[in-house]
Amino acid sequence: MSPRVRRLRSQLKIAVASALAKAHDRGLGGWRGGYRPMVIGYHRIVENFEAEAKVEMPSMLTSVDMFEQHLECLGQSFRFVTLDEIGDRLMNGLPFHEPVAAITFDDGYRDVYELALPILERKGIPAAMFVVTDLIGRPAWQIHDKLYHLVAKAFRSWDDPRSKMFGLLSDLGLPAHDLTRRSAIANPMLAVSALLPELPQADIRRVMMGLEMSVGNGFHDVPLAVTWEMVEDMRRRGFAIGSHTATHVSLPVESTRRIDDELIGSKTVLETRLGERIDHFAYPGGHFNSDVVEAVKGAGYRFAYTACGHLAAGLEVRTGAPGMSNQAKEITRPAALLVTGRVVGLVASFAIGIVLARIFAPATFGTYKQFFLLYGTLYGLAQLGMAESLYYFVPRNTSRTPRYVCNALMTLAVAGLACLAALYGWRTQIAQRLTNAALADYMVLAGLFLTFMLMSTVLEIVMVSRKRHLMAAVTYACSDIVRTLFFILPAFAFLSLRAVFMGATAFAALRVVLVVVAISRQYGREFRVDPALWREQLAYALPFALAVGVEVIQQNYHQYVVASSFDTATFAIYAVGCMQIPLVDMIMTSTVNVMMVKMAEDATHGSASVALWHETICRLAFLMVPLSVFLFVIARDLIVTLYTTTYSASVPIFMVWALTILPSIFAVNAVLRVFAQTRFLLVMNLMRLAMVAALIGWFLSTFGMSGAVLVTLVSTALVTVVGVGRIAHLLHLPFAEALPWWRLAGIFACAGIAALPVIWIARAWALQPIVALGAGGAAYGIVYFGLSYLVRLKADTTEAAPSGTEAVVSGFSRTEESAPCAASQA
């Protein structure tokens, strides 16, 4: 490197450091009434950066000269403080009345003691070191250093490093698709940064053994760690000492037992040797998830640190949880993609029931509805929580996605076949219970259809979990359109209900074949059953499955009561009154799925998660509340238009059914699943089922068939209140602040006012149902969106200037509140 280039490089680094300090100083004043502290992390301090960078990982290095210049620049804008001072002030809720910064070092390299400590002492600057306890005093490699040396040597030796690396990982049975898809092996540094957070340390060591067999080792001297004598001397001279685990593992990909061993073991060793409590912990590589955060808290650490992306050579700026206003906005685009994909097939798929109701007599249509009542119930029960568990596991460990998916797929296949056997064995009893002898002839088709649909559930879930929202949207759209054709064409061609069920089964079989082929092609040999992961999934899924099972029974219980109490034609009337509005499920599912993935990625579960939940509620309410109110007031025109006057008796049932949309806007189940509160979900659903079972007889006798829906609405509303209270507790909120009350009040007010012109049109004008439906819909939309715009406009013009966004301190997170964002550096 020429002297001129070195000077330019040095000046650029100085400028970046200075700009960072000033931006932090100016941009974050006003945080909690004061300044936001900044914590800066280094790794190694070396005499000659250029010489060391030829043989060491460059991003770990900072030269002595550059380190001094950093301190000079920071000292112009910040007062240097200890981590304990930052932590104590934050724990006591005290603001910072001046810009402050803390200096830290990760890993425990000896050159920090030899080169950085004298500089810091001379300048009177306190600092902290997070040490890897198993390496203290040992001439052993940091695992990231050794991996980098091996990868760098392989890149120099191999003709095609990308292909060779992919082959090595595949031969070892390790996930390689992420590396190739992200083009993450363009150079040794990127390869190491991609491997470390994705693989458990045991697998990293297998990779290193494979590399040694291929290219040998032949390294120069090992970068030494501090000795215990040095650690004790640093502590006496003012350094704070924290833990960086025992062996520098990427915690999110390790087992629960290994995580505890790493956290508790390192803390115990440090406290025994130093004779003091160890409060500070830094996540290796900045990697963590909610389980890791809980483990850190359980181990007794008070403060945890990670790193954000403001990286220069050897420098990390440790940051707190990102403002959730941006994250909340990120819900809109992916959810909109998923909604758009489903809208494409909405009209066609919704037409299935409408067309069949016109082709078949009410008694036959009632059999069709009972067939899908059984299917829907078993579909919810037989998933065993395995499909939905992918929302929990895939975002947390993408490298194991193929195995998680294969485990879910095989479990769903077995569950489906078990249901098939049960349906066939009890076909006569089922038909008798539902007072419909003809139903027994279709039980085998119901079992096959169920099995195939269960197996194919994983595809869209994996796409959403992996943030492939566009592909998921396209899949939704194509699947809906093809499904409609497979249902309706046999009905027109054969005028036979059996033909409809056979077409449905053929569609489901085709879908599962496409799912298996697509997943197998994407993941190859990595798509296999993993018993260890299966047990982990099952441990999470079974409590959730019980909760969902109770919920499914509760949701459908009223229909079984009606089916067993009335003839098939009357049940058809009731089933039409309980008509599922595809738009509701489409918007709800798309939005809450995105929210779950984003909330799962945010390990803080503090103000960030609150903002995300509230934003989701408001976005759902903005669409669902007016839809519910509109369906209530336009119920007669809608039913007659879609199903003809044959089903006019369904109108009062549908009016009550339209109101059952409202409790869903709070996304209670989704949030509780993010917190893994599956047992509490089970309790909630048992409460709801108990209320429905106890009261449905009285409601039916008092209100007629509408009473069966009304008792469902009442029980759901009461249990939703309980769920909101539980979420408020988990998010450390008083119940009065659990929901965005004022925003919800405005939405309900606009929706109620917009219903007035619709009621007037229906009463004042004698219009045909289809015309009244169109006119009422237009009037409602104009008034509702117009009022919403005026309310928002008024809010924008009268809103006071913000006082500053509260955020978690840079580099700091109380372990009680989880942890901030992660970085990819070792």
C-alpha cells in the first residue's frame, strides 16, 4: 500500500469516527430528557495494521496510532465512563446530562493488556474487557481466528473456492445452501462471517478438520489471550471484566444445556478468580435470540451487549434496540404482498360455495358443508402444532430449515393417515351423530383430502418465515385458482357431490407433490428427518397443539350442536349464516404471520415489541372494524345476492357472525405464541370451550339458531380480554396502556358513522339486493375513508413536536428487557 493511500485511508477512518461521535452527540440529545450513552467495542490493538492484516482477520484489528486517534476524537465530544456508571444510572432511571461513552474489548487478547492498557491509563480513560474464560492463560486459538486462517489458506489453494467450500459442507452433512444463495463465500472474511452464526461450535470444528485435511494448517504464531495474572492486574488498574462465554460459541445455534454451561461456567470461573460479582456479558458475534436472552438473565448477568452494523476495522458501535416505528412500517409491505397474492384467487375461491349452493339442493349442500366441517376440525387438530412451529424455529435458526420442514412434513403425513383410519373406522357413527346417513360414503375421500392438505401446509409457512413474501403471494394466488377449478368443474360436469370431493382430493394430491418436489430441489440432501430437532419442535408444538385443538373444537362446537339437532337442509341454512369471509382470514393471517416473524426476531420484547403489536392492532382494526360493521348492516342484501332467497333465513345468523370478526383484531393468539405462551393459550381456549358448552343450550332456546353464534361471540370477547391482560403482563405494561385505545376509538367511531348512510339507503330506496349492496358499499367506503382521512389530517396539523423517541442505550440492555440488535462480526 502506497504512503498516499495509507494517509487517505487513515484520514477517512478519522473522519468516520468523528462523524459518528458528532452524529451520536447531536442526534440523540433529548433521549429520556438527556443524552444517549454510547458503548464502543474493539477486539485487538496491534503495532502495525498492514503487517498484521496480511495474516490475521483484518476486521479484528486496530492499530495503536488509530486507537489513540479514536480516543482523541471521542474525547472532544464525550466524557468517558465505566459500564457500571452507565448501568447504574439506567437502572435508577437517571438521565445523562452530557454525552458519555464507554470503551470495551472483546475476546481477551493479550495485546489489549500490552498495548491498549498503557494508552488508556495515560489518558485516564476507563474500559472493560469481555473474556473467553477457557482460553485465559492458554496458547490456544480463538475459534474465529483459526477458522479464518484455514479458510484463507483454502482460498489461496483452491481453484474454485466457492464450489470446494460447498462440497466440503455437503460432504460433512452441513447446510450449504445459505452460503451459495447469499454469495457469502466471495472472500475468506465473508465465508467466516457466514459460517460462525449458522453452525454450532461442534460443526465449526468439523469444518476446520475438513479444511486441515484439504490444505493442512501451517499457521504462524497463535494470537495469545491474557493470562489470569493479567486479568487480575487489569481489574486492579480499573478495567471492568465481563464474560464472553467459556469458548466463544454462537449461542442461538447451541443446545439449551450448552448455552447454560457457557454462560454459568464462565461467570462462575470469573467470580471465583476475581472474588466479585460479574454483571456484564457480551454476546459472541452479537448473536442472540429470545431464548438466549432468557438464559443470560437466568445466569445472573445484569447487563448484556451486542453490536450493530456501524463497523470499521476493529471497531464496533454497540447499539440498543432499534426504534420500532421502522419495524412497524415493515409489516405493511410484506403483509400487502401476501394479501395481494390471496386477492388474486379470492373471487374464484369464494365462488365455490356460491356455485355449489345454486347447483345442489339445500340437503345436498348441507352434506357438503358437513364434509368440510369435519375436515376443518381435523385439519386444526391434526397439525399438532408442527406446521405453525416453523414460525417459531425457522427465523431463529435458518440453517436448520430443511430439517425443521422435513420433521413437520413427516409428522403431518402420519397424523393425516391416522385421521384417515379413524374416519373410515367410525364412518357410520359419525354419520349417525350428524343425522346424515349419506355422509358415511365420503369419509375415505375426506381422509385423503385431509392428509394431502396437512402435508402441503408447510410451503407457505416456510416462505413467510424465510421472508420470501413475493413467492408466497404467488403460491397463494395460483393455489386458490387451481383449487377453485378442481371443485367447480366436476360439479358442472357430473352434477355429483362425489365428483366434487374427488376433484378436491386430486387438487390436494397435486399440491403435496409440488411441495415435496420444490423443497427437495431446494434443500437436496439436507432435507431429512432430524430426531433431535423433532423432539425440540414437538416440545414446543404439543402445548400449542393442545391450545389450538381446544380452540378448533370451541370454534366449531356450535355447528356440531346445530348439525346434531336439526336436519341437513336446516344445517345448510345455519352454515350459510356462518359464512367465512375470505377477506378476513386473508388479511388476518398475512398480517399476523409477518408480525410473528418480526417479533420473534426482536429479542427485546420491550417497547419495540409493544410498538409492533400496537401497530398491528391498528392496521387490522382499520380494515376489520369497518368490514364487520358493514357486513352487519348489509347482511340481508349480501346473503340474498350470493345465495338467493332460498337462504334468507340465514340473515340474522350472519348479522351476529359478522361481529365475531372484532375480537381477532387484537392478535392475541399470535403474540402469545411469539412468547411461547402455549400453555396459557390452552387455558384460554379451555375457558372459552367451557363457556360455550355450558351456555349454548340456553342461548339456542332463547335466541334460536342465532344463539349458537351469539354464545361463541360472547365467550370469545371475554377470553380476549384475559389474553390482552396476559400480554400486558409479559410486556410489563399496565392494562390501561395495553392497547392503543384512542386510535381504536377513532376507528370504531368512523366505522359507526359510516354505517348511517347505508342504513338510510336500505330503508329509503327499494333497490334490488345486488344494487343495494353496490350502492351501500360505495357509500360506506366513501364516508369511512373520508372520515379517516379527516381525522388523520387533523392529527397531523395539531400534533405537538415530539419530545424524543425513547430507546435502549447504545450497547446496553438490561437482561430483564432482553437485548438489542445483532451484528455478524466475531
